[in-house]
Amino acid sequence: MTSLRARQKYQRRENMLIAARSLFVERGYTKTTMDAIAERAEVGVATVHTYFATKEGVFAELARMDMSELKHEGDALLKQSPEDPVEAVHALLDIYFKVQNYISFDVMRDFAAGSKKSGPMRDVAVWINHWQSAQVNEALERGRASGRVSESLPLEELAYIIIDLLIRFYDRVTSGEDSELESRKLKVRVRLLFADWRG
């Protein structure tokens, strides 16, 4: 049975994350301070620093939580994904696009900028790229097993290319391009990758 103290610690941490999320959405990452998070969560700023060393650490933890949900959704899809590799990858991309339901494009842009230097955001970005590549690779392996992907195609490299296209998609939409249009373009590009490589 969980002790009262452990439950209180967990709830305090959750309250800080809830406060941070609302502030990041309202003000953006750069304009949110640890003091503001502490005030919104009704704790001292030293308490926030006890749980999260830096604001970047808070932001990275929120990103990890959100993306964990999408990872689980992708894992569930792969248990029953279409054998057609294009359809399977498109279905995974539809899940990855849901990140837009969690954060605004401004916050997404802040995360992308923060992930370019070493630190908690970079660590989360590497983790995201790793599991997304693994999921895409698994979808491609299913396509190969059904005879729909050429044996000569290096699947890990193709998965890397698809995730690289996804990263570029996010760069464009966070720079103001229309996300619906860009998502359709990305799916067309994925389809083109398979044009000469079907089994």
C-alpha cells in the first residue's frame, strides 16, 4: 500500500506539471518562469527545483508524458496494422500528428529549438526519434513478410528517411505552413518512397 507521504509527493509533482503545462500553453515556454510554475502550483520555487532541476526539465517531462501516450497508441496499432506498408506507415503518421493535440505550434517550436542542444529536451527528442523509427521499421518488416516490400530494401534506412521527413514536416508547420496540407504532402512523399521498392 502506498504511504500517505508518497501519495502527497506524487500529487505535488502532478500539480507542478499541470501548472507548467497551462503556463506553457498560455505564455509559451520562454516567457514561463520557475517562479510562475511554483506560484500556479501553490508551492515554493525551491520545491519545484527539488522535483525538476530546470524549466527545461519540466518541459522535457511533459513532452515525455505526451509522447508516451502516442508511443503506446503506435504499439497498439502495430498489433493489427495493415500489411500494406504504405497504409501502415500512414496510420502511424496519423498517430504522430496527434502531438498537435497536446501542444501549440509555438510550444512545439520551442521544443524543437531546445532539442538542438544537449540537455533534457535533446534526450527526449532522441528517445522520440528512436521509438518512432522502431515502429516504422516494424511496419516495414510486416510489409516485407507479406511480400509487399522488396528484400533488397534496407528497412532501417527507409525508416530513418521517413522519420527525417516527419521532422521536416514539424519544422514547416511550426514555421507557419498549413498542417493539413503539409501532412498530405508528407503522405505523398512516403508513397513515392515505395514506388520502385514493392516486393
